[in-house]
Amino acid sequence: MKSLKYFNKHRGKICILLLAGVTAIAVSCNRDLLDKKPLDTLTDAAVFSDPSFLQDYVYNVYNGMRPIWNPGTGGYEALTDVAVDQPETHDRAGGIREWIDGIITGDNITDLTNVWSDEYGYIRKANVFFEQVKSSTIDTSVLNPMKGEMHFLRAWMYFDLMRHYGGVPIITKSFQLNDSSFNVARNTYAECETFVLDELSQATGLLQSVTPATGKITAAAAMALKARVLLYAASPLNNPTNDLSKWQAAEAATKAVIDLGFTLHPTHDDLFTRPVKADEIILGKSYTPGNRIPDWGFNYDYWPCGFDARQRIVPTQTFINMFEMTNGQYPYLADGVTVNPASGYDPQNPNVNRDPRYKSFIIYPGAGPFTINDGAKSTTRTYEYWEDGTPPPGTNPNTVDPKNGQALFNFGRDSKSYWVKGLTPFHWRVQTGYTFMKLLDFTGPRASFDYNYNQAIVFLRIAEFYLNYAEIEIALGNEQVARDYINKVRARPSVNMPPITTSGADLVRDYRNERAIELHLEDHRFFDLMRWKAAPGNVDIAIRGLTGVTMDWTGVPPGDINTLGKLSYTYGVIANAEVRQPWVGDYYYLFPIPTSEIKRSNGVLKQNPGYN
């Protein structure tokens, strides 16, 4: 059986078209498949009776799993306290602006996301599959695992819709162009949950005999998704009466995942690089030219603008402050501006003695050096986000980068001054002084459509389920068990942070911060804040960061351009960041259904409350 890794490599050569129930598949890369049937004679019968064609059909539906970076870049991270978007470069900037202004509606929700139409498009393909394989002659030992994959995929897509909209229409037939009506009402959240759990139960049974392979859906993945679904069902948004039986169901399902034997990968630095780390990652895939973020890739979207990149989202100071000192203390008190006197933190030397994940996940002024592969501009240098001191103390002893010939000044190449002098093409308006590093590949080029970057994409990993279990145990009043599982994540050998010892509200804060750090950019933070009903104070906040960074070159010898002087920092609200409006109300925890979809249903499909 082909692996998804194979499909990802060749997906650009596989085209699947569904027109009025007739499926045509063109596979230009596989000679043995081409020899079986002329491409212009492929029919439903041919596709659904040939194991190779049918597996390719299933692999195509894997694309219905919304990527962690979708929509735009960084997913919904820019709607949270973790990140802020770059309005000049982010391709969903308009929708982000509308959402944080509290003016998102069914008329403009597609400015932010097309998840409704995208997911239902792939759900239709899954429905076609189930309709057609009823009469398939493929041996059940081959067909059943494909059914298992499809049950999982349909469950994944419905659950994603539930996270966005609450209850949605459960559709298990493929509508045709000549159908007389598309009038399908919404099911309740509880009905959708029951449907999804049944899909996952079937998937688990059908996938029991499948040998795990990179990128392939397995019974373990189905069990993990079930546990995630049950956690959401138990959370405040979907469990307003705090029914403990819901938490207990989530507890049992999550413990079953933990007992499967996955372990934390010993090092966090390489967790998101190829090969997929099967010790920790339950479901993940390699990032390839055929299966990747659209356009130029992660590097071009996340690298600092001074690296000639788009820097589409950047971390906030609020997120930076979540990274503790190595003694287990937060650098700031809960207000985010008062230094924690017990921490030993120095705001003028902010990058020392921090949680090891800080230096792995964040690019800060002076971080590096990094290898920048960019043609004639290629070099190895630090993140030079600093301006000249006023008056300038000392002088940069180096005037030229020996690797690429770029002129060097007292101010850095990532500063606004360098751009003002016309020496770099980009300096985007919103700068917090930090950039994300978690998903970058400094072994690869700045931007490429076809380079095979070294990144791996994670959908499910055991660290999430340790943290999920901790959250469940907090809800059930078992705080020591909760601390134990938080501390498992902190005790990863390459992290080795002191154990959490807090209780009550402080334990909840520690848990949520730990989760934000460990799982950022993995499509969790936004949905966590929504299901916790914790948007006020986390979403409607001022965007803080570094408002000024200057360099004192006094005493720096000439030679190594990456030997730096002393940096000085000023902190505050980023004036150019979009101002976030006060949280508009509980109805905003769900997205509005696109108005166009309601119209297509002739009003049978009802809008979420608050958006009418």
C-alpha cells in the first residue's frame, strides 16, 4: 500500500475531479497505473474497483485536514495573545482586522476563512467513497483500512467544523448537480459529537491491522482524535453545567491514548524536522514541495523582514513573558509589566536563564547567528534588530559583511534605519522585536516553490495528550495528577524545567501558559481560548513588545561580525499594531456561518445566535 509520503511527493501530478458523481483520475507519474486503463476511459467503476486508484482517491481526501497554518500563515494565532499579524503581508489581514474589531459577520467571514466550503467539499468526496465502495470488488483486507481512513477523515473534518461553528449539518450523501434541494438543517453539537465518535469507533476497528507508516492514519490516530473531541465536549463552551461525566469520558479516552506507549522525543529542537519523530508524533507528515504551505514556504512567511521575507505574524510580549526563567519563576508578574522580584530577571538582559524552548522557538534581537541562504545575499549573521544609540555610543568595528559584501553600520540590518537608507527592500510596519522560529528551516533557502524543506507537520502528538490529561484532572479536582502530567512535558531531557508545584488558580495559569508555549503554531491556542470561554483579557489586549532596541559597540573588537556589544531595551505598546476592541460577547466564541450558505439552503440553515 502506498504511503502518504509517496502521495505528498507526487501530488502535483495527481488530479482528482468530481463532476456530478462521475470521477476521473489522471495519474501521470506511475507507469503501472497508466498501463491499466487509458486515462480517457476511467469511470467510477474503474476507480472504485482498482486498489491503487482507490488509495490515491483516499490520499486526496487527506487534503481535507485543514493544515495547521491555515488560514493564511499561522492559522488563527494572530487572533490570540500569542501573535499579531502583519497587515501589509498577511493574506488574511482583512478578516483578522474584522474579527478583532468585533465586526465579523456571515457576509464577511470568508475574508478570514473558507473552512465551511473547503471541509464540506472534502466531506462530499468521502461520501462519494462510501457510496461507491458498497459494490466494490476489492478484497476486504485491502478495502477495510481505506474505509478506516475515510471514517477518520470525515470525523476530522466534521470536528473542525464543530470547533468553528458549533452544530453543523451532518451530511452523509453526495449531493448531485441535479438534486432538487440543498435544504439541510443544522444538527446540534451533541448530535455532531455522537456522529464523530461513531466515525472514530469504526475507524479504530478498521485500522487495527494497519502497520504504522509516516503520514498514514492509524488506529492510534483515531483514538487520539476521539480523546480530543471528548475534551472539547467537556470544556466550558460545550459543557455549561460542568457535567463531570463528560470530563470522566475525556479522562478515560485520553488515558487510553497515553497507554499506547508513545513517549516524548528527547529533544525539542528537531521535533518539527524530518523524519517525522514517531516516538512522539501520532500523526504527522513531511513538508514537501507537493504538500506544503501555498506560495513560497514557511521561511518566507516567518523569517524577519530584514532577511528579505514577509514576516506575516510575530510574537507578542505577552507570549514572550510566558517563558519562565530556568528557576521556574515568571519574569514578570501577572500584569505583564512589573518585574517579578523572585525571578532574577533583568529586562536589560532579558534572554539569559530562560526556559530552553525560548531560544529554540523565538528569534530575538541578537539571536543566532543564522545561515541565510539567499543567492548573492547569503551569509551567516544574527538578528540585527537594533538602532544606533542616541548619541551613538561606540562604533561598529566592522563595516562590511565578508560573506556577501553588505555594508554594516551602527544600526543593524533588520532595523528601520537600514531600510530607510534603501539597503533592504522590506521593513514592515508592525514590529514587536521578535519573530517565530519553531517551524523554520535555516538549512533551506529564503524562499522556494520547489525546494524540499526539512520541516515536518504535526497533527497529533503525545505532548498534547499529557497536557489534555492535566487539564482534565484539574477539572476533576486531582491536582497532583495534573501537576505530574504538566511536569512530564517540562521534564523533556532537552527542556528540563523545574516541576510545577502550584494549585488552584495559579495551577490553571501555569497549565495554560505551558500549553501555549508547547503547542504554539499547532492550531491550538485560538480554539483553547474559545472552548475555555477565556477570550476577555487574552484576546482583547494591547499588543506589547520592544518599542526600542539600541546597540552600544564600546569595546567590541573588529573581526567577527557576530560579536556584539551591549543592547538596551525599551518595552511598551506597539503603536503600529492594530488596536483590539473589547470582547463583544459570548456569541463570538463561534464563527458565523457564511451568508451564502444560508441562502443556498433557502433559509433552512440557521445562523449562529448573535449574528442575525
